[in-house]
Amino acid sequence: MTMKLCKQDSHNMYILHRALTQKLIKKRNAHTKTRSEVRGGGRKPWKQKGTGRARAGSNRSPLWRGGGVIFGPRIKKHKNKINKKEKILALRILIENKFKNTIVAEDFINKLNKPSTRLIINNLKKYNLDTNKKNNILIIVSEKSENLYLSTRNLKNVEILNAKHINIISLLKANQIIINKDALNIINKVYND
């Protein structure tokens, strides 16, 4: 069964795609050093003739252990600018589309006295959310507390975000979203102007 996209849907997909590629390009940072950039290798390891060994001019040759990399990845400058309004529009589109999988919690552990992963798991079970590996859960709070971070860092599929720092990748990965009431007010203020 094929789904027909209207012009508005295809335009939304285009903006989402642009915002996502811009975010992913910023994460690209693979960089290797060539033989001239690796530290050391200034002195000839042994004389040219008379040793019986193969000639060598530097111990930072790509053939040597600890030497440079021949055709390794280098950081390139990728230009992929996106306007602020487009970025906000992309986040707004994603939030609207994900709202059916969103739970607005009255008070989802804003004030934890001490770190407790068990308390977080019990609160997630109240909302019929399972913390298995296939179910990614995003918790959006108005303020990140140290105890909340310590309580959830052991849960691999649970991510905590501040309402002011929502990003596209986290929203796309999430299967279920829990939003605090205060965080929802912040999101409405920032993204629904």
C-alpha cells in the first residue's frame, strides 16, 4: 500500500531532512594524521648503507607502527546552513507528529532526594512503559537535576533532555516521550511563537 503525500507533507519531509542532515554533518569529525603530522620521526633511524637492513628515512613512515596514515579520513568543511526559522519549524513538525506517543506527566521526578534507578523504572511502569532495549524513551524536563541524571544513566534506552535543548536526533530516536508539565510550557513558549 502506497501513501500519497500532499505538497505540505513533502515540504515538511524536506525541512526535516535538511535539519537532520545539518545535525549529522556537525557530528562528522574523523581525522587522521599523515606522516608529516605525527610527532617524532625527525632523525634517520639508521644509516643508508652498510647495515643490511632496508633503507629508512623516518620512523613515522606509513609502513611503520606508530607512523602516519596514508589515505585516512580528513576533516572537510561541509556547508549545510539551515535558517533558524526552518530549524524551529522542523522541531515543531516533529513534536506534533510525536505527540500521539507522548505522555504529559504531572510531576515526573523533578525533586529526587537521592539517585534511584529503581524509582525511575517504577515511575515508567506507572505509564506502561517498558525499559527493554527496543523501546527508546525520551524524558523531557524543565531542569536537569544531578540526581535525575544519576538515576537514568544506567538505563541505556532512556534519555533525558532539557526542554530548552531539544534536538531532532533525540526526537526521531524516541518511541515514547514523557514531558513534564513545566517542560511543556517551555516548549510551547519557544516553539509555538
